[in-house]
Amino acid sequence: MTRVPTFPTAWQAYFNPQAFGLVLAWYLLHAGLAMIPVGTVVKGQPLKDGRQLEYRCNGERLLTTLLLLAYSLQVALCTSLLFTLSIS
């Protein structure tokens, strides 16, 4: 009961390539969708020289797109799983 636990020293024990790929794909999807020119253009705070930068507010549309994509992937995966189970 008083032994110190041992931990794996190999980095492979702490790295999951599939999880890394999913997180990387998620970030790349966000970066790609952020470049789509949709959304309202608003002016930011005045700068020291009096100019105002313009920002595109497209977060709501991107969130809706991502939620629909996640839902459709979930439905597709569940449907294929149920089809596989029904024919086996």
C-alpha cells in the first residue's frame, strides 16, 4: 500500500495518433471555415490615429455549420453501424 506507482517512460504510452488527428482536423476545419467571407462586418475600437479596423462577425454561422456537420456525421456513423449490425 505504500509503494510508489510506476509510470510508463515511453512517449507512445501518452500519445494517441487517432486523437491527435481528430483534434488537428477540428482546428483545420475551424481555420478553413473562418476564412469564408460571410457574416456582418463591424467596426472595432478607434485606434490612436483615428482609424477603425473592420472585423467580420461570423461566429454564429460557423457554429451552426459545425453543429450541423457534427450531427450529420453522428447520424451517418450510427446508420452505418446499425446497417452493419443488421446484416451480420
